[in-house]
Amino acid sequence: MKKFLIIGLGNIGAEYANTRHNVGFKILDALAGASNISFEPNRYADTAKLKIKGRSITLVKPTTYMNLSGKAVNYYLQTEKIDPENILIITDDLALPFGTLRMRTKGSDGGHNGLKHIIQTLNSSQFTRIRFGVGNEFSKGNQVDYVLGEWSSEEEEQLKERIETSIEMVKSFVAIGASQTMTQYNGK
């Protein structure tokens, strides 16, 4: 059976729950909820297992805080014996307008500390990621406050649909792979 690792990036703690930086957690929570499964505390992460189209999927929400996300990714990659091409990281992205969803099979960290640590830990930037645009509506020097800030009411209204599309992208990645998923969803 083909195995996949889907990692949603975020920070643990109630104060971060509804922040832009936690969109990875939010998407995995919605996927787990829709699949009637729940997360269990585990080593370096809260994890949940599910099957989609005969494939085994481990959902991972690192509990290491964003800047040490690579620890959890590497641990579950080794423990679950998952092929690196079957990893999908879901992360927020300041460089994309709010709600823009873009899948990539490789790339730089784009200044994102979670991705930076994953790339350092795995010694590779060759992994698929979904970048969820959070926009960049902040003044110079206020980037941290912005990503750790809560969604605006206009964003909240559109968030549910964008999260549902993100879940479709995850399912598509597992079912038909990154390249067909990118063709189908990027730029939509």
C-alpha cells in the first residue's frame, strides 16, 4: 500500500489557533473532521491516520513550534518509511495574495522559518508543498505580527471555501500525484 505523509505547519497553543501562520493546522483539522478521525498526541507532533483511495495517509501537526518543524517531518519520514516524493507540506505564504493556492514540488523556503528548518533537516528542498497565500497587508517590520495575527472578517468569509479547495488538493495529490494536481489547481 502506498504511504503518504501530509504535514500541516503551525504553532501549538490556543493563542495561535486562529492565526494566519496556522493555516496548515487548520486545513488538517478540517480534513480530519470531514473524515471523522481525530488527532492523537505523539512524538514531536499530533498525528492521525486515514485512508484515501486505498492509500495510507499519516497527518502530522508538528508540536515543535514552527522553527523546528523539520524534527517532526524527519521523524515521521523515517518511522513510517515514506518515500520523500510522497510528502506534502502545507504552509502559509506571505508572497501570495490571500487565498491563492499553489502547489510546488520543490523550491526555496521563501523566508518561511518552518520550511527553512525542514530543508535544513532533510538536506533537500525536493518535496511537494501547498503554499496558502495569506497576503502581505502589513507595514515594514510588522511581518511577525501579521502572520501571528488573526484573520480579518473578510478573510474569514472566504477561508472555509479556500480550506475545502486545499483539502481537494491534498486528496488529488494522494490519488493522482503532484504534476496533475498542479495542472488542475494552480492559479485557480
